[in-house]
Amino acid sequence: MREALEKAFDYRGDVTITRKDGSKLEGYIFDRVTGATLGNSFVRLLPKDSNQRTKIPYSDIAALSFSGRDTAAGKSWEAWVKKYWEKKGTGEGQASLQPESLEE
């Protein structure tokens, strides 16, 4: 559970958390605290349909799924350098050292 929630924290898209009571909550995990037990560890989630921040103990989580697009996918430094050299090599467009917009 801890490993899955760490990956969810690093994910830059929405996740869906299914609680042990069967309720589901979809949103972006913006914070987590890892304690000694699952009961005192929790994630903080910004729900997709609300600005109300929600704190969910690890011990209440039955399942986790990655339900939204990762907005940082393909935006690594390595991907940027590769794209830069491809553009520079072909003369296509503006090969600039300025970063591209994340709003693509």
C-alpha cells in the first residue's frame, strides 16, 4: 500500500481511491504523511469536483487506480533534450533553449 501511494503521489494526474466502506473519491494527491503504521499515515487529496481538501488515512484505503492523464508525461529533461536536438538537426521550427509551455 505504501509503495502504491508513493507512486500515486509522484503521478501528476488524478487517481481514484476506493475506501474500505466502498465509497470512491477521484482527485489529485498533493501531499502525504508516512507514519509508523497505516493508521497514522495519510494522503491529502484535492477532489476532482471540489476545492475541499480531503485527508484519507492509509488504513481506510481498499484500492487505488490511476484514472487521469499524467500531465507531466513526456516532459522529462531527457525527452526535452532529445526533441531539441531533433529540431536543431532538421532545422525545423525554432530550436530554442527556452522551455516549452506545460499547457499543451
